[in-house]
Amino acid sequence: MANTLYDALFAPHEGKTTPFLHMPDGAVISHAAFLETVGRMSNALKSLNVDPGDRVAVHVEKSAQALALYAACVKSGAVFLPLNTGYTPAELAYFVDDSKPALFVCDPVEAEALAAIAADAECTLHTMGSYGEGSFFDLALEFSPVSDSAPRDAEDIAALLYTSGTTGRSKGAMLTQNNLLSNAEALVAAWQFTDSDILLHALPIFHTHGLFVATNTVLLSGGSMIFLPKFDLDAVLAALPKATTMMGVPTFYTRLLDDARFTGDLASHMRLFISGSAPLLAETHVQFEQRTGHRILERYGMTETNMNTSNPYDGERRAGTVGLPLPGVAVKVCDPETGVQLPQGEIGVLWVRGPNVFKGYWNMPEKTREELRDDGFFITGDLALIDGDGYVQIVGRGKDLIISGGYNIYPKEIELFLDTLPGVRESAVIGAPHPDFGESVVAVLVPETGQSIDIAGVEAAVRANLAGFKRPRVIELVDALPRNTMGKVQKAQLRTQYADVFQG
Ligand code: MLC
Ligand code: AMP
């Protein structure tokens, strides 16, 4: 039997000496060499009794080997579960406990700290460092590069990606082989990727954007990637002349524009710049075009759905919009209370349906029923309108969510943590406009009566327990939070009050 995703994305490149990854040290990894590593890793997974359907949790730096581990999971039928490298052991404990992986691969430097978490979940722990080194790669090297693909059909789960929840508990989105493949097919066609493309890849590979949107699109089209460990401005500027396309979050584009070395000449040979994961300000779109002559192509998606809409490749790329539904994707705007579809042009919650939409949340049937309707529509929680030409505009969020540099942060999770700290009676966490990250985190704390709050202590506790990108960059103390007559905290009022804290 076939393995839907492996057969489409990887198998066609077996034995090809064409370049796949251009590494920062100048090394070029061919498709064939990459897939040999994948074969060895796939055999290593089998030797560890990782069976089809088992989860493989991965908390490692970006490297060619980390990407090969994703491919090896696809090949051996395991469910790939990548985790943000910023997560602390306290955060990782939840994901490992919830997903019960058969194997947990972590950075060698954290192996000791994570041993107890792996033991509690009864999973094997292996290591992989920034250059792929570690016990997992050592094991893989003992095996042959030739391995059989596990039979997997289109509806089998290929990946489990956690997305934070409005109640504070992260939800694992189950993505099928066909969710990933159908989206890659749609994007290759929509953005006209070919085997001549060289994508400048500076995104992390633990999220939909860097892992699926970027990598699967390049794999399907047979092109290659300049595979940078992260977005480092100097490295990106140095790599641009060798690339044909780039994908990024809006912060990538504002950082480029803030640097005088980023000139029209440097970008003139490029075929395409794509932005997503957070709103691209119309102002950034305009400045980018003035500097380079390129209109950034903005698209819209989420973990649960992969990509839903995109501005056109040919045709008008409209600033401030996320474009038109991709082929096979249906979108509608509904009343947030009743769920009834609203007339064209009105603002409501965006619902989406298509082969890209996930299968549900891991072990959360009720949450799945609330958000994924029987008719296949998924309720995104984003507020949108569809204009007369069918272009979708994301105008806000129905969900209490902060997006900082493309990372989602759920205030509830931070509030629940802050409320446990000494002297804190209650807290409210909001996002405020930030020149670099788009939005950043502000925490407003109310002390217990007659007590004071040790801000340095709060900062230290946050650092020890929460990933750095969730850290409030401003902490304010107030006597009471603004509430409406129902007693609900007025976050809108706080957002207005603290709108300027990161400006100037
Ligand atoms: C890092 N830090 C951040 C941050 N990224 N803080 C707020 N927001 C962020 N996005 C913190 C670190 O914890 C650290 O904190 C300090 O900043 C320096 O870390 P760094 O790694 O050197 O940061 P930097 O290189 O500046 O990273 C910024 C960034 C990066 C924008 C380049 O965050 C990034 O690559 N973002 C892309 C996110 C992404 O891929 N999103 C896709 C999600 S998928 P301290 O405290 O130690 O100083 C999705 C679906 C879709 O949304 O549609 O695509
Ligand atoms: P995540 O859950 O991390 O996948 O983030 C998905 C969320 O990012 C969406 O629900 C949107 O709120 C936001 N998002 C993604 N792309 C865009 C975009 N182009 N414009 C505005 N918001 C976006």
C-alpha cells in the first residue's frame, strides 16, 4: 500500500543529485543525500519500536537533520510533533503528558532536565543538537539508508501541532496526510513554484509556516532552500542574491525595510516575497513596493487549517487583504452569536471548509465539536469581511489572542500563571502595538490588599516557567481592573490605555 505524503513529497526525489538544502556553511545537501538520512532515521525509528500512529515529540534547533526527522516520521507513519524551541521544561511537561509520545527527541543540553518528563510519560528520550549531532543521529548512522515506507492513506494523521487555547490549555491539532498534501498542491499552483526556485528559509520549522507552507511547497515543486537557522538580518541580506523567493512573517519585512542595505537592487532579481502568520500593515506593503518594486503577496492561514486564502500571483495583490480563497476552499462570514451567514460586506467570524481543514483536536472531542461543524466548516475565531470582489480582509480577532512576531500568545495562559504568584490578587494580559513584533505583551497586576508585588520576582518567575516570547515586556500595577456591570474585565479599555507603551 502507498504512503500518500511520502510518495508525493519525497519519493520522487530519491537518487536525485539535485540540490535540496543550501546550508549556512556553504555545504549543499542533495535530495539524494537528504533522503538517505531519512531512510536511516526511518530504520532507527523502527528499531525504537515507533509504530505507525505513534507520536514523535521533537524539541530541537533547526537543522537539516531536524527536517530529515520530519520526513522520517512521514516515511515510517509516525505522527510528527514539533515543539517551539522557546518552551521551558514546565511547558514541555504538558505536551509530553498530553500526547504520550513513543519517542521524545530533545537538545542534548536539556536532556538531563527533561529526563523525568520523558520517564513520567514512559517514552524513550533521544538527543539532537544544533548540527544534528546526538544520540538519535548516532543511532541512525548504524542503519542502512534503504527502508520501506509504512503504508499510510490520505486520512491518516501525519502531524500533531499544538496551538494555545483561549482557556489556557493547549490543543493538539491533528493534521492528516491529505491536509498537508492538498495544501502543498494548492500553494505550488497558486504561487507558481518550480524546480528552479530557491526559497530563502529563515523561519522556524516547528510551526505550520516554516514547516508545511515553506518546506512542503518546495519539496513538491522540486526546488531548493537556503536553510538559515533563524532570521538574522545580516545572514538574510547576504543570502538574498542567491534566492528567488522568500516567505516570512511581517517582522521579517519591517526589519528589512529598517535597514538601508536592503535596496531595490538587492531585491530586483527576486520572483516573489510572501507574508503571513500575522497582519501585514498596508503601510509596510506600500513602503516595500516603493523600495523594491515588489508587491508582497499576503496569504492567510492557521495551524488547524494550513492556508486558506492568498492574494493572486497574477492579478491584484491588495494591501490590507489576505486575498481570495485557495482552490477547493470555501469561506463564509457568520454572526458570532447565531452562526448564521452574514450578507457580503458585513463583519463577522470567518468560517472555512476544504481539504486543508484538520481532523480535530487530540483527545478533545467537545472542543472539536464546538469549532469544527458537522458540515466540515471550521470556525476560525478571526473577524473578517469579504469585499465585493471576493477578497477577504481580516479586521480583528474574536478570540483573545496576541500575535507577537508571528507567535500566538493566549493571554489566559499568562494570566493563570501570574495569578499564582505571591502578592498578586488578579491580572489582565493584553497586547499593545509594537514597532518590531507587531504586538507585544503587557501585564496589568492588582496586588492583594495591603501587600506589594515584587516585580523583579514576577519577571524571574515568568522567565523560569514561560517561553521568552510570552514574557510581558511591560508590567503595570493598578489598584483595580476596569470592569463592566457584569463584572467582566474591560480589556478594550486597557488596550486603549496602554496603546502607546511600546511607541517611541
Ligand atoms: C523571540 N523573542 C520574541 C519573539 N521571538 N519575543 C516576542 N515575540 C517574538 N516573536 C524573544 C526571545 O524569547 C528572546 O527573549 C529574545 O526575543 C531574543 O530571541 P531571538 O530568537 O534572538 O529573537 P529574534 O531573532 O528577534 O526573533 C524574532 C523573530 C522570530 C520574529 C525573527 O520570532 C520568528 O522567526 N518568528 C516567526 C514565527 C513563526 O514562524 N510563526 C508562524 C506560526 S504558524 P529574551 O527574554 O530571552 O530576551 C501560523 C500560521 C500561519 O501562524 O498562517 O502561518
Ligand atoms: P496559529 O494558530 O499560530 O496558526 O495562528 C493563526 C492565526 O494567525 C490566525 O487565526 C490569524 O489570527 C493569524 N493570521 C495568520 N495569517 C494572517 C494574516 N495574513 N493576516 C492576519 N492574521 C493572520
